[in-house]
Amino acid sequence: MVSMPTRIRALDRKLLRDLWAMKGQALAIATVIGAGVTMYVTYLSNFDSLQRTRAEYYEDARFADVFASVTRAPSRLEERIAAIPGVASIATRVVSDVTLDVPGMNEPAVGRLVSLPARGEPPLNRVYLRRGRWIDPARPDEVLASEMFCEAHGLGPGDRVAAIINGRRRQLTIVGVALSPEYVYAIRPGEIFPDSRRFGVFWMDRRALASAFNMEGGFNDVSLALAPRASAPEAIAELDRLLDPYGGRGAVPQSLQASAWTLENELAQLRTFGFLVPLIFFGVAAFILHIALTRALALQRTQIAALKALGYSNRALAWHYVKWALLIAAAGAATGVAAGAWLGAGMIGLYNEFFRFPVLSYRLSVGVAVQSVAGSLVVAALGAQAAVRRAVRVPPAEAMRPNSPARYRPSWKSSPICCRPMPYGSESGAERRSSSGARTWRSTRRSAG
């Protein structure tokens, strides 16, 4: 009898011959599986890169947990806000939208002025200085400008922009280009899509901004950082109660802040597409694989019978044909991972056009690659198991005969046998004798009559 290693080598050689004989179908199936893996890796690797970058940036910049706007609240209210249960840190500011006169634009733009403390960085929503220098409190017209606005107009440190501040035209000098976690996705109020040419964010010294809008000794914007186990709804309710007499407009959690909300929706969309689109490709691949393997096993029916007669078990033959599907899936998955990493690196560049982080780099995590390969192998095994199980269960003697039709029944045109006319010569001997005697008797009666 042939030893087990020899059997395995023989089946492996047969596997390679079968794959080469069906290379066209195998290539088509591998292409569909590769497309599914490509979509999975592209979407979920970008999801992973964006989510990781967002978490790091929000933590480093101390992005606030609660945001609220008010018409004008006195500075003495800060102590009562800080005393709200669960509040770990508080930052009050002066924020106002102004009209900008930007060189090269026929229509005015909108600029959002955000105050900065006279000394040091703000305790929350810290500003990241991309290039240039920090503002000088002794020079009230110096500002930091958002990076996307500067890129859209070709501005940089040393350039000037005219702004209408409280009815007066003032020349603002840009001394630095900056980013903020509040404006990762910078959009003009009331608009659906961002327009970096018509909307920009500027950070200005608080004393200069407060004096321009009669906000000395007060604020119109407040941000809160909550303790780890604090209740955000309770803190928001208490904050609204304190701000309501001063024209509070309702506090919102971080999840509903405009930039954070848009970024979270984009991440959710990436994750949904990362599972839905590959699922379609994998479903098609499993169906094609099932059909191709069913036809291949039907043609190899006598080979399976011969292999069983030589002593190969059902388990060995089943694993042999499942490997046929797994090899195709592995080839498609390897190509898909490489293509997905390439497309993902290009796709992250598109996100840099709309979402601005200090550093947004692409990284293909090992987990995403392993999940995509494992998913493709599982799909291939599921697509092959029904056809393989049905083929290897056939006994050797029955497998030597041609396969019976899957469905067969009498046609509606056929009539019952008892009603069909019986052809001549098909009667039995007794029936022929009885019929001959009856004919002779009828002929005698006619002659006598």
C-alpha cells in the first residue's frame, strides 16, 4: 500500500495540475476575491489611521468635552461654572465672526476671531503652531491664521488681511499659521460643504478682541473638560441653567460639536463601507467558486471513485478540493492586500484636503491585513464545502456511473400507459388467441344471418 506522505504528494501534484487546467476560472475567482480584500483594506486601514490620529490629536490638544455659547456673561460666573460637579477644567473666550476683505476675491469672506490668553496657551482646545511665531500681546493686530485658509489664498507669516471689526476696518497681520482641534473640519456657519477660500479662523489676543467688541470683563464662549466618570448630561444641564440668564444658546457635548460630529460621521461611513462593499464581492466570489467547483467535481467523478478505490478517505479527498479553493483565495487575498495598501495611501491624501491634523499619515495595521486574508479564506471554504461534501460522499461503485439528473419527472405531454394504443405484436399469446377467436365468431354470425 502507498504510504501517507506519498499519497499527500500525489494529491498535491494533482491539485497543481487541476489549477493549471482551470487557470482561467481560477484567475477570475481570485480577481473577485482580490477586489473584495482591496476594498476591505482600503476603507478599514483609512478608518484605523483616522481614528488613531484623531485620538492622539484630541488628547494632546486637550479637546474640550462640552461647548457653549452665550450673548455675554460676566467673568465672575467662571467660578460657579468651575464648581459644577464633574468639571475638571474650564476655558472662557471671546469669539466673533467678522467680514474679511481678502486680496484677489470679488466677494467678502468670513473670518472667525477666537481669543487667546495674554500669557501662555489656552487650557483647552490648544492651538498647534504650524509655522511662524506666537502673537505678541503688545501688538493688538497680530493674529494666527488657519492653515487651510492660508493655503487657499497663498498667505503666510507677514501678510495682512483687512477685517471689519465692530464696524471698523482693521488690518490684521498674520504672524503664524495654526491648527485647532475645534476646526479639523472648518466649515462656514450655515453651509453644508467647506469652502476654505470664504471661511477662515483667526486667533487674536483676548484683550484686543474684547475691547473691540465691548467684552471687557466678560466672555461669550465657554468650554469644559469633564472628569473621567462625570455625567455629561448633568453637567450640560447645570451649565445651561447658569448661562440662561445671560443669553445662553444651549451647551452641546463634544460629539455634537460641528467638526467632531462631521469627523465621527466620516469614520462611521468608512467603517460601514469597509464591511458592506467587501461583503458583496465575497458573496459573488463564493457563488462563482461553488459553481466552478461543482462542475469540476462532476467532470472528475470517475477520478474520485478511483482515488477512493486506492484507499483515499473522504476526509483526505475533501481537504484536497478545499485546498483548491483556499489556494485561489490566498492568491487573491495577497494581491488585494497590496492593492488596498496602495489605494489606502492615496486615499489618505484626499482626507488631508478636508480634515486638517498636525500629522495625518497612513498606516496599514497588521490586524486589518490579517482580518482580510482570514475573511477571504473563510469565504472560499464556505463556497467550496457544499460541492465538496456532496461529491466525496458518493460511493465508489456509484461514482463510476454517469451522474443522474438532479430533477426528472414525466412530462405533461405524456399519457398513462393504460390509455396508450398498444402496437401490433405486443400482445401476449393468450390475448392474441382470444382476439382471433372473437373475430372468427363475429364472422360466422354475419354469414348465418
